[in-house]
Amino acid sequence: MATNIPPHNLREIVDAAILLIERPDATLKEVMKLVPGPDFPTGAYIAGREASKPLTKTGRGSFMMRAKAAIEEVGKDR
């Protein structure tokens, strides 16, 4: 992925923005219920959800990604 900013699900971001407009004192926990973390178009997983808390709170940090893979068998039966 060629970016320093991981992409997020737009619907989740809009929901979080509405929450913060309606309730500016909303907690990080409430925001993270709506935006659990980045949304990777390649389908990768974040290894350990705790890593995304500092990212959401400060905008800085890092996390480990794990690839998602599937093996399909193609044979004469198809």
C-alpha cells in the first residue's frame, strides 16, 4: 500500500463525525465503536486491535498487518 494514511470506511467516518457534532464530549471508546480501525481494500487484518487506539486518539502510531489469502483448487471437475 503506497500511503502513510490507512484508508477508513467512509460510512463509519461520517457516523463518527455526526456523533462528535451532536456530542462533542463523546469518549474515544464511543468513537471507536463506530470506527473500529482502518479498512484495507486488500482485505488485510490488523494483528492486535489495541494498536489502533493510539492511532485514533493521536493520529500517530503503527500497527502490524497480516495478509488475507485463499487457496482455490481448480481441477477437471469444474
